[in-house]
Amino acid sequence: MASNKKDMRRPDLIVPYQEPSSKGDGAEFGSTLSSTLPMAAVFMRNRYVGWAAVVFSIQNWLGESEDSKKNGTTGGIFTVGMSFMSLLVTYLPIFLPPPPGLNAGSATNAPAPAPVPVA
């Protein structure tokens, strides 16, 4: 085959490049989850919620866009650290057990009834 050195592209079919528009300032649902799940894990002392917080925060950190970094929102590494701290708090009773004799109830429970004297 002979080499054809003529440019076969048609100038009337060229489409100029247009930069994609930014997403805007809309709040992201993943960012909200990765910020609130660690708090829920600490309040409920639930390990499964703590592990979900770690997974969501790492996923949000890895999917962080340049626009969210420029906007000055909470960084992804901060939410990852917060989720690991919440996981540490949920596993804390294993490593530092509460002192014996301490009731497991809260301070808002009704007090125990007084014993009735037997005659």
C-alpha cells in the first residue's frame, strides 16, 4: 500500500473542546454519611456502625474531587481519622474494662427499691 500523506480530516467537522462544568456547591450525601456515622458509632457503642463509618469515610476520601478540596470543606483524611477514633471508642471496653461493681445502667434509671424489713 502506498502511504498517503494528505490530511484526510475535514476542518468543518472539528468540534472545539469544552471543559465540563463543575458540579456546583451541592452537599454530597457521602460526605454527610462519613461525618455522621462516626458520631453514631460513639453514641451507640456499636462496632458494626463503626466499621461502616470507616468504610464510608475511606470511600469518600478516595473519591474526593479537586473542587471539594478547593472549597475548603472538611478534608477526607480528617473524616478517616474521626472514623478510626470512633472505632477505637467502640472497642475500648475490651482493652480497658469498666471497674467491677459498677452498674451497667444509666444515671436516669429509677433507684432500686429499699428492702422490706422482715419481722
